[in-house]
Amino acid sequence: MSIKSFITMCVCAFYTIGSAYAYTIEARFETKHYGVYQVILGKGEVYGVSLKQIIAKDLSQRKKFQSTAVVYPNGSAAMNGTIKEPTVGIITTENYNGSSSVTVNLNDNAKTSSYVGIYLNFKQLSKIADNRTVNSLASELAQMPLVLEGVPVDVVSKDFRGNLFYTAATGAVILDFNVIDSLYYDRKKLESVKPKCKVNILSLPDRSTNEFPLYIAGHGAVNDIICDE
């Protein structure tokens, strides 16, 4: 169940498309450099190649370092629903260097709200947190829902209420993740995770600090568990 099943293209290659589109787009999480947007298709609107291109162009014009548009069918509860809420696809854009060429990723395999957020692997997050010159980016990311890959589990624990936590720590970032749910694993499997396993998760922000190392407390869903037997 890999999160990365992307087709990469360049916005500069998009051709001009007509404006007769009925979808709505709304910023649900947004900072200066990052954004997560909810897109709901219009009645009878087909999520085909042309519509994907126009939504990607709409997204890229917001001029974020990274942004995500989660596309839902007409009539959906969208981000007001649960992680089970069906999506028709996810579009992400990336442009850290401010060039006219924006990298666009189309993920048609992400079929639920369990994949709603800014896409990063844990090493990328640690690298951003470790770079003092862009420390503001790390604090912005701490406010966003994050779809994180390759999170190394250092500690598995429970609090006095029995809530399950995975903690990952490097020299630059500490992630304290409260495991709420998973569409793919039952509670027994989630509790059987051992230190040195890696997980792919959706982490929704609870609290954070701007000090070094960056501390992020979040909660959410586990999408993948990877353990070397």
C-alpha cells in the first residue's frame, strides 16, 4: 500500500482549457508557504484529464512551496467527514525554488481522506527542521496535516487513559503521534508495532514548539506498517 503512486508532470506543459467547470475549492489548512485544499466536484462533473489539469493549474497559481488538493465527488461530506470519506483523487504541487516550472503529482490511488495533507517523508521533515535558515518552514509544517512516510518508531507507549502513541526522534525533530485509527490494521496489529519499525501515517496537528529540536504532537491514522522480521 505505497503512498507514492504518482505521475509527475510540469505545469508549464499544461494547455489552455476553458473555464466551464463547476467544482469548488476551499482552503482548509493554509500558511504562507503550504496549503491543503478541499475540492468538491460539481453535479455531473467528470474527474478526467482536462479537469485534473485545470485544478492543478488553479493549485499552482496559489504559489505555495507545497500544496495539496483533495478531490471529492459531488455531495460528499469531504473534510467534514471521517478518514473513510471517499475521494476521487489527490493533486499535489511543489515549487521550493520559485521557478516557473511547478512539479505536479497526480495520485488516483488515494481513495480516502486518510491521505489528506502535505506529503513528506520523515527524512525531509528532519532536514527542514535541521536547517535553521528555514526554521519558519518547520513551524509552518507543524500546523499542517502531514502525510508522512518512513517514520521510524523509537518508542511505543500508552498514556494513563490507554491511548496508543508512537514516538519518533532525531536530532532535529521529535514527533509524538497519538494513534487513533487505521483503515488497514486492527487495534491488535497497531499495538504490536515494535521500536525500529517504520510507519506511514496521516498526522493531524495538536501542538508544537518553535524551539530546536522541533516538537510536534499529532494524532491520526496509520496507513502502512513496515517491520523487518
